[in-house]
Amino acid sequence: MAKRYLILEDGSAYAGEGFGAGATTSGEVIFNLNLLGYQETITDQIYHNQIIIFAQPAIGNVGINHDSYESILPTAKGMVVRDLTNISTNRLSKLSLDEFLRQHNIPGISGIDTRHLIRKLRTAGPMKGSIVDVADAHAFDQLNATVLTNRQVDQVATPKPYPNPDTGKNVVVIDFGLKHGILRQLSERRCNVTVLPWTASAQDVLNLDPDGVLLSTGPGSPLDLGTGVLDMIREVQAEIPLFAIGLGHELFALANGAKLTPLPVEYHGSGHPIRRIITNDILYATQGQGYAVVAKSIDRDRLITTYVDLINGTVQGLRHRDFPAFSVQFFADGAPGPHESRDLFDEFMEAMTSREG
């Protein structure tokens, strides 16, 4: 493996061994604390244009399999790991992580002190970074000149509708950067799904006569998507059961008068206990969060807080008082896990069934 470098906008450089593609890339550098599920992470569209540092020290030891894709074409800009394990005895593995990254032109770098990097980012917050062959002045000049897009959803969401057919409830999914884990959960419940672009109007949704609407996860800031999508949510929630996840949750909150604030440090992991307020029990779920709903901004005449993160205190779930509409910040599909929140899809199914009655 050739020597490569991770360089950061603060002027620091980290030498390591390259794997995957030999491309030079730039993106926002963030860290992920999950111990499992590197394939689900690298193929999740919330990591569009990001270089991901993995806290798990050994990456690659289960290879790549057909069942763990969260998108067909991953758009992350790179992987940073402590140790690369390129041999897998997993019977489901179809190719190695190195081969997978080469196929998708994504560079990786190993042999990096990821604990040090994570401590740095916890203090300084996300930074721009590049994976390069030479850490010289020219590489830093190019990095500093790089402007990261704020049109992530436009770049990863579907531009046209498409079906995921079955024989059960008719569900419209609004794609902001859809995880395949959401489609899997709907398929397990035999839902007849139509996926629409995020620019779809309320009338586009209602014309399909759905039993329910799901707002998907996605990358970037909800504040960059304009007011049209908020108008759509307000109209649809008054007519049809609605379930929102991740970025969809943040947009649901905005549409109902709440405000958002960026987190000082993005949180990507599954180690935070989340309290379900109505039962006072605790669950764990994968989170990928750069923004949080401001609790004091919630209009209590419209919304109820249903879940709270017990580590950072952020609002993790909301429910509308007047309509069968609810949302969660965490990933209810349980990909890569834990799976404790998948019953929220059953709750969504019940809301659709109750509407029929």
C-alpha cells in the first residue's frame, strides 16, 4: 500500500497507508463511533461529501455483503481507520472493503491515530480535509480553496418517482437521501411504496392517494431546503398519517414552528441512551445528527416531545397533538443497529390502519 496523507484545514497532516481508490478527495471530516456496520455507514447518503473517521480500530473484517447496502452508489469522500483488515471469513462476504472502495472511487487511509483525531474534532468541531499523495503547500492551498456544497440533498435524492411494489398499505416516501433500511422495514410489512423526489408538492403526494407518508433521512442542513418542503409537510400531515426520520424529523419540527440549532460537534453513533417519555424506558439506536430541535421553541399546543437523548439532552422525537403525525431524530430502521426502535414502523402501520377505520 502506498503512503498517503490526511490533511486538515487547521494545517495538520497525518501520514498513513492508502487503500481503496487512489483518488485525491476533499470533504468535511467527521467521526463515527459505531462498533459495527461500516458498510451501512459508508453507503449511507447522510455521509455525502464527508470523510469518515471510524472509532472502531479494526475495519474490514467482515468484508462487503449484499444485505447491508444503504444506497446503490455511496457518495462519501473517504474512510480513515486505525487498522485495515482485508481478510474476511464472513460467509456472506462477496468482496473486500478495499475492492469495494476501488469500485466506487473512494479512497481510504489506515494506520492513523484515530483516537487523537476524534479528540481533536470533539474540541474543534468538523473541519475540511483531504486525502492526498503529498502533504505540501499546494495540497493545503487546494484544500483551503475548496468550497463545500450546501446542496447535498439535490445531489443524492432521486430526481424522479419510482416504485417499490407490494400488496399492502400504499406509502409515499419523500426522498431526502433515503436509507435502504427504511425500504426494507416497509417491505417487511408488505407496504406498496412509491418514492417521490424531495421537491414533490402536497398535491403530488395526495394525487397518489397514499395511506401514509414517510419523510426520509438525508444529508446536510434542513435550513438549506427552503419553505416549499415545509408547506408540503403542513398540508400533508393534516390529511394523511405521517412518519419522519432524521432530516425528515428536523423538517417536521420546522414545519410546526420549532427552531433548530447546529450541534457543536456532530454525533454519529449508537451509544447514547434515549428515553421514551411515555413509558420511561430506555432504548439505543443509531444516530447521525448535526442539528437539534430547540426544546424551548416547541409549541406545546401543537407538538409533544416523545423521546430525549439522556447524554446531550437533545429532543429525539415529536408527535403532533391534532394529527396522526410523529417523528424521530434517530434511525428507526435499525441499520446497522441496534434494532430496538423498529417498532416505530409498527406504530406507523397502526396509524394507517386507524385512519381506514
